[in-house]
Amino acid sequence: QVQLVESGGGLVQAGGSLRLSCAASRSIFSFYSAGWYRQAPGKQRELVATMAGSGRTNYADSVQGRFTISRDGVKNTVILQMDSLKPEDTAVYYCNAKMTPIQNSWGQGTQVTVSS
């Protein structure tokens, strides 16, 4: 298991930016993959962006071109830079790390609210 702690959520106006960070308790290079998911009220949790151990990234169509996932190996942190935010991006954002394809760890979540 790995402990994940998110930070960086908050309230922002549409068109603004936020930067989410996920600090891991062990080396992020030991992960099969790491990424971000989100869950809006009344909806299922959905993938936002992931990064494989190789560095290959994957984005939901709804955030492609606006969000960027990256990692900092020195700080063992996974980062989600969110630009051009829209009200529909409002959700609780969760950090996820997979040690293997079926072994998941989740952070506690951080609220992102985008006002119109």
C-alpha cells in the first residue's frame, strides 16, 4: 500500500487555473501507473488523466488540451495542472496509484469548484 495526500483544490472562476498535487509515501517510479479521477455530485467517479510508469499519458476527452499530468521524482509527487477550467469540471478530485494493474491506492480527495 501507498499513502497519497492531495492538495491544491479550491474555488476558481471559469477560465482560471488550479494545480493539484498528490504526495506519495514511496517512490512514484515504483508505480505501475498514477493519475487523477474525479467525482461530481450524483455521478460516477471518472478518469481524468493517468501516467504510466513509462511516462505515457492518457487523458479524458473532456480535459484533453486543458489539463496536464506530470510527476516530480524528487518530491514523489504527481501533479495535475488544470487550465481553462469550466463549471463542469467541478468535482472532488482523487489521486490514484496502482502498484500493479489490480492493486489500487486512493487519496482522500480534494474539492475543485469552478464558478461561472
